Amino acid sequence: MVDYMNNRNEKPMFAEERKMAIVETVVRNGSVTVTELCDSFEVSPATIRNDLRDLEVAGKLVRTHGGAMVRQRTGSETTLAARAVENVEAKKAIALAGIECVEDGDTLILDVGTTVYELARLIVERRQTKIVTNDLNIGLLADEYPGTEIYLLGGRTRPGYHCTIGPSAIRELADLAVDKAFLGTNGLDVEYGASTPDPGHGEIKKAMLAAAAKVYLLCDATKIGRRAFSRFAETREIDVIVTDRISRAQREQFEDSGIEVIARSVLEGPKES
């Protein structure tokens, strides 16, 4: 994170100037904690919380427990190509944590998405498994790793998202039973559950959940505390959350709901009042 105070030779910032810098930080990183902002701007948590409240009222960001994230409409969705260049390091960190949950001999369902794809590459390189997926890019990994069994679900393709959806794929999933499902998400809220902007994709995810003995949700920090248009899983239906970073308060909330949380980094920070 940029240290704005040092960049200005210790010259104090005006409040509006600091708020503009906070928005820049949130947009650049996707999310930020109160503690990180306090360290960067050398002001108190109370000052940062007041700034975040003002910025939320102004529609510039969304406050979360212990921080803030970028504002996004519940029905908006970026294409797979656009997502491929977002939060790249976070996705790699999640994949490295996720591969530790996969054992040789597992039967797996892998959802569509750039984070799940990072995990898929590690799986075909390091594990002997059987994979079922609706992700066309994951399906193509069978050409690179011919020893891997990959079953591609049928259905209609969704332009811009390199996947199959629809009744055919849902019917195929209804006849399957696998050990583990690894799903992506656009939003994860402890009360609302996991969600996606597209209802059609949400129905596929529901079928994937139903076919798996254990459900893993791959979710970078920018998705936590966010709600998208269509819920595909209630909190109680998720067994494990794998994320790059999470606040201690958020982790405790999910653990209190019976979910195991695997995080590369747990951040301290005051809870939002």
C-alpha cells in the first residue's frame, strides 16, 4: 500500500484530500482494512471510520467489518477476460491453499472462474483426480495433461464466460456424486450466503453443491461482505472458505456459523460500529 504521509514529506493531509486517497486505495486494491489506512495516513481509527462513513454515504465505497471495499451493483458482472487480470496474486494464493485440500483419488467438481482455473492447473500438475467441470478452459487442460480425467458438462455456452449452463448440465450433475466441489463466487455474506449476478449460473452452482460431499468456496477478500443478485448457497451449505485474507472478526463470524476458514492472512482490526 502507498504510504501517503511519507510521499508528502510528513506534510499533514486535509480531510478531503485524505478521502480521495482512500478511494484510490480501495479501487486499486479492491478492499482495505481500517488498520491499513491508519498506518498509511497516520491517523486514528475513529478518523478513518468517520471518513469511510462519509465516503459510503457519497456512494464511493461500501463499508465492511473493519474496513471497506469497492462499490459494485448486485447485478453487474465483468467478463472472464476482465477478471483474469484482477487480483492475480490473491487468486494464486487461494489456489496454493486450495491444492492442500485435494488428495490423489478425489473426484471433484470445479466451477467456472479465474480463481478456480488457477486451482485446476495445480491439480492436474500435482494430483491424480477425476474432474467434472462446466469451464471450457479447464476442459482444455486435458490436452496438456492427457493422464487427467476431465468430464465436460454439456449445455449451452455462455458468451464471454467460457462455460456451459442450462438444463442439460443440471441434469448431468443430478446423476453424479463427487467427493469435493470447488466453487467461485461474486459475493459472500455471513447472513445472505454466497451469490452470483446471473441466475442461470446460480442454478448450475446449486446442482454442483448438491452433488458434492464437501463444498469449498474460493473467495478473495474483495468478495467478502458483498451480495450479488442471485444467491446459490446459504451459509450452512458451505463447508470450507478458502481466501487470501480475512479480518479476525469476519473469520470468527463464519466459524461461528460452522464454516472452516482457510486464509493465507488473518488481519487484525477494529470492528465497525
